[in-house]
Amino acid sequence: MKMAAGILVLLFFCSCQPLSRLQNVGFSQARITGSSFYKTAASFNWKQRDSFAVEQILSGNIPSVLTQLVPVTTSQIDSATGKKITAVFYVTPDYLSIGTNEDWARVPLTPMAAQRLADRFNCFLPTRKMVDAIYHAAKVKLEPVPLYAFRDSSPTMYHHHLIIEGQRRGQSGLIAGIKKDVVISGKISRDAKPNRVAIYGWHKPDGKPIQPLYTGHVNWYVDYSHGIRLVYRKIKLNGQWMDYTEILTHPVYQKLLCDEPWCDFFQYSHQ
């Protein structure tokens, strides 16, 4: 009886603790650094780079400082009741990266690879509205730096990462303004062309995004400007945990996370 009571107390205590880290992250004994990743992937095509990155991340080769989740709050007034509704969602402080805390690098991925990783870590990809909320909540906001040559090559991706690090100058905390997000969007399932990826964001200092919501790229296209931000799939709505799919299908609550006409695209295919 005492043991059962102890378990109940422990469960209650744990349920009250703020979410702090990505779930199901392994630990790799043979970790490669971010610079080593890009040295190996220098001549890779998108499929080879995707596979290599997924293999590394699933094995736990992620800088631990980037597995700490950050809360972002959004709210609205329910027009029917006049009551305020508040949601708190938890995001990675930066975009998916590979390496150690001392030598790591951001790695752009296709939505197929991103979804596989999101599923592993009990996460999902953000909506357009959530990307805006993340930007406004960010502690570190940097000026976008567009590049134009060999946009989809691994060397350009690493070069862009180094540019961002030069801008960041060691600042820590939730960062934004450095990438276009791969997002979920109802436009994908309604696009006349199949196999699309939706991208959005890369906000300028005035808060306006360089990239409007766009589904013009085929889903295997990825370039240096794309980033994968993960969001924990359980969201705290008025203090109660709900799955993001429940919120996006609710006629009132969905407006906390989605500002599109359709909020019914929840995830990408792994293929």
C-alpha cells in the first residue's frame, strides 16, 4: 500500500514538472562533430545527406544543449464565451543539428527525414502561425543572410551555418531569423502538384518574413536556407495536456496554432 502511494506521489510530481528535453534521444559513444559531418557529406546528393543525417541523429549525435525545450505561449479570446484561452507549446531552441556541444552544425533536411525524426522524438513540425509566435518569443533574433550560389550543396549549408555562428557571437537561448521553417500546412494536400514541401519564415528584424507560405518545391528539394524546428506534440491548453492533432481539429482551439483556412495536414510521409 505504501509503495502504491509512493508511486502515485511520484507520478503526480513528475506530471507537474515542466517539460525540459526532447524525448527518446539516444547517446552515441562514437559521435562525429558538425565539421566532420559536412566534410564527409561534401559531395553527397540530397538522398545521401538525408540518410547520413538521420542515421547520426537517431543514434543520439545531437548537441545536448539543443535538446533542451523552450516554452512558447499563444492565446486568444473565445468569441462565444469571451474567455481567454492560452496554449503553451515546447520547441527546440534552434534547428536540428549534428555534433558535440563544442563542434556542431545545423543540417537542413527534407520533410520526409524531418518527419521520421519528429516521430522518434514525439514531436511535430510547426505551422505558419507557430513560426511567427516562435520568432516573437525568441531571445536571439538575427538578420537573415541570403546566399545565391550552389544553394542545395552541403558546403553551402555548412558555410551558412558558420555565418550564423559569426552573427550569434555566443548568445544563447531561443533563436530565430536564421532559417525558413519546414512547416505543416493545409496547402500541401490541396496543391495541384503532388509531393510538396511547405516552407515559411526567415523573419527580418522588422518581424516580416522573407518567405511567405510556399509549396512550390518538390519534397526532395532542400537548400541551405531550410531548417527543421521540432515541437513537442503535447501542448498545454489552459493547464491541460492535449495532443496537437486534437487542437488542430477543434473548431475553436485550432486558431491558437493555425491561421490558415485549412488546419488538417498534420504530418508528412516518411517516403
